[in-house]
Amino acid sequence: MRKMGVTNENDAPVRTERSAPREKAERTPPRQFIREVQAELRKVAWPTKAEVKKYSIVVLTTVVLFTTMIALFDVGFGKLSIWLFN
């Protein structure tokens, strides 16, 4: 805690001064905001159609496998609990 500056050498808490409240910044006009958003979107590395297909197949396969696994565990534990309590 000392390294973080929260306590002093006697392990007593250190009081910090609160910073002054920030002044409100000027609002960005909508037109400028849209221009900035478009500029940022141009910087994005968009995936190709083939990459989207591959990633979609991987995600769907994983979802199906995990859903099947959870369903099998659910059925197995259900049958086990019925067998144990009968």
C-alpha cells in the first residue's frame, strides 16, 4: 500500500486533496462529430468476406459443441440425482 501512496511509513492512511472540478468542455457540433466518426471508421481494419465466413463457422461450431456438452451434463446429473434419491 505504501508503494501505491495510500499509506505512509507508519501505515496510516494518506489524505489526498481532491482535485478541483473540471470545467465543462464545449460541445462538439453534430456535423464535426460525424466527420470524426467517419475518419475513425476509415482507420478500422475491416475483415474480408472470407474471414467473416470462417469466423462465423468457428463461433457457430463452438456454440453447438458447448450447448451439446451442457445438455448432456444436465441430463446426466438429472438421471444421477433421480437414481440417488430413489
